[in-house]
Amino acid sequence: MVPSETLFPLVTVDVALFTVIDDSLRVLLVQRALEPERRRWALPGGMLKPALDGSLEAAARRVLQRKVSVDVAHLEEVCTFSGADRDPRGWSIAVLFCALLQKDQVNALVRDKVEALEWADATNPGHRMAFDHALQLQTALARLRARVAAKALPLHMLPERFTLTQLQRTCEAILGHPLDKSAFRRRLKDSPDLVELDEFVRGAQRPAQLYRAGDGFSFSG
Amino acid sequence: MVPSETLFPLVTVDVALFTVIDDSLRVLLVQRALEPERRRWALPGGMLKPALDGSLEAAARRVLQRKVSVDVAHLEEVCTFSGADRDPRGWSIAVLFCALLQKDQVNALVRDKVEALEWADATNPGHRMAFDHALQLQTALARLRARVAAKALPLHMLPERFTLTQLQRTCEAILGHPLDKSAFRRRLKDSPDLVELDEFVRGAQRPAQLYRAGDGFSFSG
């Protein structure tokens, strides 16, 4: 079999990396340093390198490591985007991943091989985006919201120890609307995903209890 | 850029095609006519052909059309499987799709370019499967069950007009356990996914009303 561009499409991985900053859901955008779409803002991504990558997920982790020097707490595949028209270099497949970053890791990001990076508003990034990345972002955001609406807890975005108020605010930032505090607390009661700690921080009125993620917790269930 | 197998992985699409026969959830398996894994049972699948396929989903539809001459009512991407070890031909990506077939289409299947086909028990197919297709089947089944457990209605598997008993039996076959009839009926009440028809069929005790899917219904929501 003779490899040719007709037989072998271009394969890239792209990552929608979400965190919450100042109670607002943000996504990491990078400004492309190279053609095509140079200077356009994009989700961090790169070509699959079979010689380096054990899998598509490993490729996504390598790209995040190389472009912004980050290991993410949670990474999951969303879906693929494919066809002849989405990349000027030819028939291509982009495999989109969604990643959740712990708040306290945001400042550790180092920019490398990109012109600039920005934690853009996830619902309104304010840039014309490269390729089909606007659609990819929308798709990843819809998946994230559906998960949280279906009661998954975005603990991977929180520091190791957190209060229930911090957790509620993170869910609200993702969903884009406020949640009823008593209903929210009721459904957390007896959740195996949360472990009560014997530690408290100063709260608005009284000390707030700290929690950690239950052992074996996973956002994707 | 010189295409080579190192740069361009092999890309295939595989389809877990489900239906319900005699109240049991079945998946379509085909016996491979060609190497590698000749004679092994597999999910119907094939190589992506960028010159023919508009997208990966189009490739999945072409494969179903070519191998078993079927157009499916519902086709959705599940996830990818990738790496150097899953196919002896080299570093490969399989994009797995899940498809639901209407019961009354089952007999229309025509076998072509496969040794044999079989509607195997989806939870226990009874064959050693090719490549990582046992894992792919498990993954597609888990996705299908999670959807139905989350109250999606598998209407794409039913004939155009159906009774609520047929719908309940289909859900039970997918989930692998019985459902409480009154709770099931309660949650269907006022569902925009169901349209009551002014038609009845003979039921066990009294005539059973027929329903059809609501306009714009989609299993993936």
C-alpha cells in the first residue's frame, strides 16, 4: 500500500481547556505563530505524531505540555471534526478533547511556541477563531454544561480542598445561571464524590467546612 | 511534506449497529472476509476514503451501505480508539459510531463483501472478536445504556407507529432489566417526543393506542 494524501488524512488534536476565574468560565486560547491561519486565535492543538504519541489522548497531553506546559487533572474526548474543507492543508480530522484545569494551576502556565495566550470568556471569546475552532469550542462547552446539568461535579477545576460555596459557584459559572443553594446542598448530601474534612475556613457568617474529592472520583463517571 | 506511514496513521470507521429482536438487544457482527483477522467476527467497519467520504460520519454510512446495504435512522459518534498496537497494519485510529436500526429494517439487510453476518446478543456476542472490537462494543453499549438510563427514548429502533408497551420493552431490552410500568408511563406523559395517534391495535386486555415520534425527535437530544 502506497501512502498518499488521498489515503491518509491529516490528523490533529485540539483541546478546549476550561477553568473558572473570578466566577466566570474561561477557555484557553492561543494565538497561532505559524501558517495556516497565522495570528488567528485557536484552541491549543497540534498534529498527531505517531512516532511520539501512544494514542490520541497522549497526543493531546503532549500538545498541552509543549504549548502551555501544563498537566491537566481531567482530559476527555468530545468528538471528531472532519472533511476536506476545514483545513487548507487538505482532508483532515481534528479530534477534540475537553480538559478541566485546577484553578490554582492557572498561573503556572508558560507560553511556548505560540504568539500569545489568553483565558477568554468561554461563551463569548471575543476573537474570530481559526479553522472550525469556534464550532469546536461551542461543542465542548455544550458537553461540559450537559455533564454538570446531569449532576456531575467539576471537582477537577477546584483546589484540593474546597468549600461547598466554591463548588456551587464553579457549577454556576459553567451553567451560566444561579443554582438554588438548598437544592444544591441537598443533592450533595451523602455523595460518594465528596469527603468532609475536619478543617474549616472563615466564611461570610460562620466558618465553612472544607471538602476534598472522594477517592476514585472522575468527572466522566 | 512527504506523506509516510509515520506521519499519517491508518483511519477506519467501525459501527455498533443495535436493534431489538425478540425482546433481546442485538448487535450486528460480520465475519471478516480479508486479512488481517480473516474469519474473525467484527463490527462492520472499513477504511476512511477521503476521496469518497465527505466526513467520518459519511464514511460510516458508506460502510453500512456497502457491507449490509442499510440506511440507519440514527448514527452518532461514540469515541476513538488509537495506538500502534490495535491493528497489525500500523499506528491506527478507529472512530466508533453507534447506530440504531428500526426493527422492521432488520430483514432488509443484504450481506456483501463479508463471509457472514449475525445479529449477536449485544451483551454476550459469543465470538472472539477481531482487533479491539470487543472493547468497542462494550463502549458503545455503555453509551447506549447511559442514554436510555438518562431518559432518552430509543424511538429510532421502533417501527413508525408503536405502542407504549413496545417502547417499554425496547428500553428494558437495552437496559437489561425490567422497568416499572406506571413510573415509565408517568414520565412519558406530555413528552414532546411522543405524538398520540387516533389509531389502536389489539392489546392483551384492551386496545392499545399507537404513537409516533414527535417532529424533530433525536435520540442524541
